[in-house]
Amino acid sequence: MSCCAAGVDTVVVAEGGQMQPVSEELWLASRNLGGGLRQTDLSVPGVHCGACIAAIEGALRARSEVERARVNLSSRRVSIVWKEEVGGRRSDPGDFVSAITACGYRTHLFSSGEDEGDDLLKQLIRAVAVSGFAATNIMLLSVSVWSGADAATRDLFHWISAMIAAPTLVYAGRFFYQSAWNALRHGRTNMDVPIALAVTLSYGMSLYETIGHGEHAWFDASVTLLFFLLIGRTLDHMMRGRARSAISGLARLSPRGATVVHPDGTREYRAVDEIRPGERLMIAAGERIPVDGRVLSGTSDLDRSVVNGESAPVAVDPGDVVQAGTLNLTGPLTLETTAAARDSFLAEIMGLMEAAEGGRARYRRIADRAARYYSPAVHLLALLTFIGWMLVEGDVRHAMLVAVAVLIITCPCALGLAVPVVQVVAAGRLFQGGVMVKDGSAMERLAEIDTVLLDKTGTLTVGEPQPVNAHEIAPGVLATAAALAAHSRHPIAIALHHAARRSHLEGDIREIPGAGIEARATDGVYRLGSRSFACGASGVSGGLPEAVLSFDRQELACFRFEDRLRPAARESIATLHELGLATGILSGDREPVVAEVGSRLGIANWRAELSPRGKVEAAAAGGRRVLMVGDGINDAPVLRAAHVSMAPATAADVGRQAADFIFMHRPLSAVPFAIEISRRAGRLIRQNFALAIGYNLVAVPIAIFGYATPLVAAIAMSTSSVIVVANALRLRSLSSARADEDVASHLQPLGSAR
């Protein structure tokens, strides 16, 4: 049986216990986790709410071969961990497709590059515009009716309103109708079912009244209802869409392929997914390493910022282990691969990011539970209202009107807007202070933190090493070092050259990958680099990075470098302590360097020489609610795994994409500023929830007892939404001395120096 008939892309289900070709493809595409377990990742584009997640996860977990199943709402991805064999029978991954299809969702193999979000966002925005235009025009026509127009004029305006509302409901309401129908035809319900029912019944009753020359019609109620609901869904979609770009951006760090060297010396360019462990690869200078491996021949400098976040390149020699995603800077290397692409370091980072994304926000869990009970409760309430009025009066028309009013008045507009409208207003306030919000729910999480952990290089410091003892060096020696440094792109060499550009050195000058720079002049040999390279001696003179200049192996000068603190770093750390927050440093740099920065800033809690996984584990230790502030590619997993995260605009692309907040200005004061605004936003969100719940407690009984027509119900529903929006706008007028000072203080742009 082909699942394509049910709307599933390119997947065939097994028949008669036999594995079909595409099921075999699913098996090959799955990841071997060891211990008889495999993982399959499928894309489910139709997932949009907690009810969808509950339905899919429930269907998969009901299968005996499924160990666990998790749906990621942001990426619309379902990850299934399953047993290779159950009861002596080989498991068929095609059965998972059948289970998802039976719930009413299309599915296909997941690809990290796919993204259907942009097209859906455009559709939602157009639907908001259409429903808003229609609601405005119907309201204008209704004013004349409310003002006492005669019967003929009233009927004409009702018919015009009906003709405006009908296509609007079809076009703008299709998101709710399609979702409701899909749920009902598969024997379940969701939050879109009562919405679709309320809109349809409101229009149907209005059309009935218009045909019968009735005095009242409620076309404006149905269209206005759609307008407010679509605003909430669009805002929610925009915030969720921000999170989907981080993993695809990280995937772009892996090259499409590499040159494989065969045993007979022939070379073949092969796609990265086709590279197997044990093969030899040729990696030229300037290329990224596609998979984990071991250096067989060649020496070079590697940009390992993806691993440790540090800008300083690291020398590698034969026998050294290298990770996927690192950049080969200076010399060609021959590698022996030790892992396939999907088991390499870069894939591990992406896995950490994806694993951390699901189920972080408290309100998402609340929404999941609410979705389970909301729709049945509303239907039952409307049905009981209809039955009750039929028993009391026996008037079908009046009982139906009261039931429709109950459906409209209980529509979750105010609840739907309670969170996103505060997020939008708070995002505007943060933008004034140079902080960009990528994920609206992040403000809720930022208000809850008790600990702030910061990366060192590029976060607490500006990531630009500067010589600290250049003034102690003789001018002629300094000029010679600067002339040598001009021939290298190493960050330390660049800093040294900028510190003293005074001289030009003649002779044969060459850079030795992984060691330093050598110049053969007429009077001898100059070397600039590590102490072992320059002088033939081991060890360093202190904890700071250094570069040694020698002449014929005799030391002329030792330049020590340190990274400058980011502006306002000390003041910002002090402010965080005043806010009652613990602080710490998580860094991949060496212990002496991290300890020195911690001492300068008054941060006693620090960890050094951490891998990306080590940072994730350190942030998760102790059950704290952590704000992670980092900038490197190696920080991406901990930025995603932390309770909430922030990165400077100078961060690596993947770091910016993984973070919830981006601060655009140079000073670190953006961190406490964002925390204060988010705490206020959290208070307003809780107030909005109280207002929305209070509205329902008051309005629902009024509707049940027949004191609200569908129009009054729609006005009440809209009024509750307006109150929620007005309360959120109070955030613009709220001020505190510290926040306002921060807005002014960190207007220094990132490109400026202090």
C-alpha cells in the first residue's frame, strides 16, 4: 500500500511483512545508536500546536518497537528512537510513517536544509490583511444599521456584509478549517475545532436572519473573530520561525565533499555523506575538514573556534586528531577519517542543539495540557447551553443564538494575545537599547534565571589580542618583529604588526605552518613564533599567550598578549550581582588566562579548557536556570541548551542563530538591561493571563444566561483582546533609572573602541 495516496511524500509502507524499497531507504537513512537502537528523523510540516504533538507522539509511543519519540515544533521534526528487532522480527521504519499518516499528517525524511516557514508566514500575513480589511468595512456598514436605518437599507447592508464576509471566511479562515477538518476526520479534536464552529455558525445564523429580513446580523462578529485569531497565530509563527535557522546555519560549516586519495594514488572528489571511516582525504589550505580524522602527513594551523571558541589557531602535526568543521589555514594535510559525517563532531553539536530545543518553555507545556481539554470543554458547554434553553423555552432559534454566543465569547483571543503582544512591545523596548529578540518565549525564560554564565573570548573580552609589554621592547627590536609579523595572518601576528608598523625587513621570509615566521637576512636568521620554534627551548614565561623574536636562536624579545575586556564589563557584572544573580565563566581557553579574567571581573566561579559538550554539561549541573552569553561556534550547543541565551552581534553566524537575544552595541551592559526588561514583561504576561481568565469567568456566565447576542459576544471578546494589548503597551511607559541609563550607555557601536 502506498502512503502517497494519503498525502505522504515518497514513502512506501511494508506489505506482507516484506521490506519495500523506500522502507529499506528509511532503514539506511537511520542512525545506529548502538545497543540495538536506531534513530530515524522525519519531517511533519503540518504540526502547529500542542494537540498535534500529543497525537503524533502518542501514536508512535504506542508501538512496541519505539523506545522514545519527540516532536520538535520549531523545526517540525519528529525524532524516533527504535529497536532494530522486537520478538525476533526485524523492525520496519515504514510502520512509523503509517502511524503518523493515520493521525492525518504528511511526512517524509527530514532534511536540515528544508524550510516551509517563509511561505506560510506570507500566507498568514495576507490572511491578516484580508480579514482586517473585511472587518473594517463590515463595521462601517454596521454603524448605519446600529444608527436605526430603515428596513430596506438595513437588508441591503446586511447582504453587502454577507458578500464581504463569505470569501473572507473561505480565504482567511482556511487555516482553522483545514486543521479542524483534518482533526475531525481522524477521530480527534483540537483548539481549531471550536473556532471553526463558532465562525461558521455565526455566519450561518447571520445569513438566516438576513434572508428572513431580521433586524440583527453578526457578520462583523465572525470576521473580527478571525482577524484577532490570525494576529495571534502570525505572531506565534514569527517567533517560532526564528529558531529554525540555527541548525541549518551550522550544517553549512560542513563542506559538500572532499578529495579522497585511493591506495593506488588516484584521487576522487566524493560527497561528504559518502566518505567512510578509514579513507584518506587531502585537505588543502583554506578548506574545512568534512569529517573527524587523524593527520597522516603535513603540518598546518587550524582554526578550531568551532571546538574551543578561541580565535588563536592551533598547530597540528602527524598523529594529531582533528574535528569536522575546523578550518585548515596554512598548509595541506592528509587525513585518515575516523568517523562518518553523521557521527562526526559537527553532527554531534547539531544533535546537542536539537535535543535541547524541545519542551523548554513553561507556557508551551501549559498549552499542550490546555489543548487536551479546551475544545471538548467548550463544545460541551455550548451543547449544554443549547439543551438548557430548549428545555426552558423550546425556541430553537434563540437556543442556537445563545449557544453561538457562548462559542464566540469563549474563543481564546485574549489568551492567544496575552503572551505575543507583550513579547512584541518588549522587543521594541529592547531594540531601543540595542538588543534584538529572536525568540519571544525567551523573555519569559530570561525573567526566571538565577545564574549568568559567560564565555570569555569575544564575550567578556573583545576577541582582539593586544601586546601588553610592547613599550618595554627596544624600538628597533619592535620594528623588526612587526616587519616579520606583516607576513602572517595569525591573529597574534596581526596584533603585533598593528602595534608597531615602522620597518621593512629584507631577505627570504616564509611562514612555517604551525610554528611561526622565519626571515633569512644577510646577517643571520630571524624567527618569530613559539619559544620552541624561535629558540629551541620549551615552556612559556607566564600564563599569557606569547610570541618570541630570536636572532640565530638567541631571544631578542618576548611579546605577551592579553585580550581587552569588553566595555562596561566590570560594571555589568556588578549589576548582575546586585540583581541577585550568580555569575560564572565557561571557556575553552587555558586555565591561567581564564583565571586572570575572572580575577579582573570579580568572578570566582570559572571553568577552563571545556569542549562544547563540557560547556553543556557544566551549564546543566546543579539544576540552575542559566542565561548563557557566548559568541563562538563552539558555544552554539550550550546557547541552545541553556534556559535562555544571548550573543553579541560580532558572534559567529551559528552562535547568533542559536542565541535567543543578540546585543548590537559594544558594552556588556546589554545583559542586565535585557534581564530587567524581561522581568517587567514577565509581570505583564502574568497580568494578561489574569485579565483573560477573569474575562472568561465574568463573560461566560453572561452568555450562558442569554444576556449576550453573538454581536455582543464578539465585542466582548474583542474588548478583552484590546484590554490585554493596552496592558502590554504599559511596558513602553515603565522606566527605571538603571534601564534608562543602560539605554544611553550602550549606544556605543560595536565597531568603536574605548
